[in-house]
Amino acid sequence: MHVISYKRIKEFIKDHPDSVVKLGRWYKWMKKGKFNNLNEIKRKFSGVDYVGDDRYVFNISGNKYRLVALINFCKQKVYVRFIGTHSEYEKINCNTV
């Protein structure tokens, strides 16, 4: 899949260096993967939920961080819309980020 907004991931890692391994793994895993639906993603990454409007929430580092991605399976594109702490995530509307 083509992961768009890697810059957002790099910026988050600068502020949260403890996330580098887990976010790096997520990025590499998504970039190499070819997924057609949520079930295929869940086989590789159990900490993901569909929240509507083609948006998916990934739990990163044991739910310490949350990543919201808009995924277009037909085009094989992943748009990183938000990365934040669990408390920051609680303040956003996943359908508008």
C-alpha cells in the first residue's frame, strides 16, 4: 500500500521518541502490505478498528498512541490523518480529521 503523510509520522516521532520502533514497524508493514479489507489488516495487526467514513484507528505501543488512517483499499492508499496520545485522540472526531 502507498502510505501518504509519512511526514506526519516523522514529526510525531521527534516529539515522542519512544514511538519510533512501533510506528516504524507499522509504516513498513503497511507499505509492504496489500490489503483488500479490514479482516486482512486484522490478521496482521489486531489493534485496529473501523470507525466509519473509510477511517481506521490503530493502537500503537500497547494503546499508548493512536493513529487514524483513511484507507482506500481499491487504490491501495493509506492517508495518515492523525497520530496522538490516547488522551489527544479522545478530543478529536475521527470522521473529520
